[in-house]
Amino acid sequence: MPTAQPPSERARIDALLKGMFDAAIAIAQPAVRIPQFLPEAPRGRLIVIGVGKASAAMARAFEDHWPGKLEGLVMTRYGYAVPCERIEIVQAAHPVPDENGLDAATRLMDMVSKLSEDDLVVCLISGGGSALLPMPMPGLTLLDKQRINQALLDSGASISEMNCVRRHLSAIKGGRLAAACHPARVLNLLISDVPADGVHDIASGPTVADPTSCADALAIVDRYEIELPPQARAILSNSSNETPKPGDPRLARVQTHLIATPQMALEAAADFAARHAVPAHILSDAIEGEAREVGKVMAAIARQVARGDQPFSSPCVILSGGETTVTVRGTGRGGRNVEFLLSLGIALNGEKHVYALAGDTDGVDGREEIAGALLRPDTLERARREGRPPMTCLENNDAHGFFQVLGDSVITGPTMTNVNDFRAIYVSASDNPSAMTNDK
């Protein structure tokens, strides 16, 4: 069984992993990104709207750097509000929508429904907007949307698949909000939290064209055996309910900028590691799949590095992002980053040279106000001593409980941004992995 690392050694490794995570979050802060994308003043009104976990911070950054007149309404998650003087901030529920979100979505549509071609709508959109912007199609209720959303979250469907269904059951997503802004000009400033930065998947694409169809959404529902109310199935079965598509004239004056992305965050983490004399390798910013299966694959890569210096020489850091999924079958609290990490640890089985951190850059992994956790060579041993069998916790989707008992949860609080999941695996060169140095 592995022995515990000396505290100073453990502290150095923890500091490296946490420092990379902090660097990934810092580079994607709205205060850093927004000023680079300010538009020219319009001849008419400037309306600022937004939705997502980072939208309030984005609104504040825009307000701080805009000297002229503006008005607006932005929706964010409870606890993520940032005070603004000219833009109203509304808080609503995530990941399951509530009445506050429904009321604000209705107000948002009213605000942009009577604009002229001289007006400009700046849309500040980040991850989390799908739940924060509920406006059911006619015939559906908020309760219907809540139940469907919960079923999607528990199904194991990918974020792209979930958002396809959400778009087609919404009266505001999938480009419908942009269509309501016509004939005004629309400027989208987006923080991406989705694999491959698909703009139609960020908050389910309320202000961009939707390349998917009702038939696609229905196929996803059937694939994952998601139970729908009859009226929801009727909506998806009727092609007249389609969302605005690429080439729709109502979206001709929409311009979109990705102001922060998962790749950008991983590069910032790699730069941090390099400043501490540790080579970093980015595998991908768009890894998807069941979190526990991704954990097994990453364990195999880390073990090959630790034992054979392939495909990378140790010491090094292996970085990846994307958005895995968890099919909830147990009574635990889920959380894709901690489930990935627990699966990684089980597959490594105490590999003495491997340490890891996985977390969501928005500070919330699944439904918990916990970003993620840390994994060390002695994690499984310590858990067993605490009466927490690792495999039992994994099978019960209780990775949050597993890491909390050990005191290894990573808690950031609201980060005011959201550039998807962050995974860093550190592989040391020897039994004394202290290759880090101070900043150069």
C-alpha cells in the first residue's frame, strides 16, 4: 500500500494543481475579456441582455467600460449576481429552472420585440443559460420543462444532445431570441462551456441559428428512453415548430464573438505549469463520454507516463477539458468531475507517481456548490480507513461524499465564469516528485 507523502511535498503538488486551476479560471474572467470586444455606439438604443452563470459579471464589465447610455436585463444563477447601475440583474435557478427564470425570460422577449434597425442588442451569454432561460413552447408548462430537464440531466445524454432537446421545446432558445430582436443589429459575446465551442450549444443558442431539427431532438429522446408529456412529443413531431435555421433573414444582422473558451483556459494552465518548470501537455479541450469511462482511459495514459515515459516524459502535467456525463443510477449526488476523479483513482490503484485535480470552472460540479476534488496516491487507502469503499461510492454515484469525507473537495465559490471542465494529472519523475520551482 502506498505511504502518505511528506506534508511539504504534498503541499507543493497541491499548490501546482490548484494554481493551474486558478489560472484557467482567471484567464476567462469577464473583466479581462469584455473590454476587448466593445462595439461602436449605435445610432439608436443600446440594449444589453444576457443569460448564464457569468452573465452578471459580464454585464458589470460591459457597464464599467461603456461611457454612453445603455439599458438592459441579465439573468444569472442564484449567488452569481454582481451589482450593476444601468443593467438589471435577475437571479434564477440552475440546473432545474424556476418561476424567476420564466418571468425574466418573458420580460427579455418583451424588451427586444419592438426595436428598430438603428438599435443594437448586445447579448452576454455563458454556460448555464439553458436552465436560466425557460420559456416553454405553447402547450407546455414550467413543471413540464422542469421534469424534462431533470430527466435529461440523469439520462447520460451529452450536453449537445440535451441542448438539442431543450432548444426545440423552448419559445426563446435556438435562435428565437435573435429573431425577436429583428431588425436591430445583434452582437453576441459568448463564453464557451461546450466541447468544440459550438455556439448553438452555449445556453442552447438563444441568439444564433440552430442547425439541428425537431426530428433530431425526438431521436435523442427515444435513444435515452426519456419520458415526455404527450404535448411535448407532439411539438417535436411537428416540423412547423422548427427553430430559425442558418440563412434565416431575421438573423442576417447577428455577429458572434467567442471571448473565452476552454482551450484558452487550458493554455493558461499550461503556462502556469511551465513557469514552475513542469512541462504540460494538452490532450483535448473537448473530451466527452461517461465520466467513469474517461477516468479509466486517463488512468491508462498516466500509468504509461509514470512507468514508461510514454507518450510524454515525466515529470509532466496532462491537461484536458470538455464535458463528460454521469448516468445517475445510485442515490449519490452525481458530479461529473468527482466521478471522473474517483474512477481515475480506482483504475490507478495507488500508483505512487500520479496526482490529479478535476473541477468545473464555474465552481459547481453537478448540483453541488463544490467545484471538484484532489486525488493523491494515498486517496484510496485513506478512504478505506474512513469506511468509504471506493468502488461502492462509485457505483452509488457518491463521489462528492467520498472526497468530502477526506477533506479533499475543491471549493471555489462562484467563479463568475464558465469554460467547462478542467482536468490536470501530474506525473512525478520519482518517489520524490519535487521538480517544481518558484516562478521565474
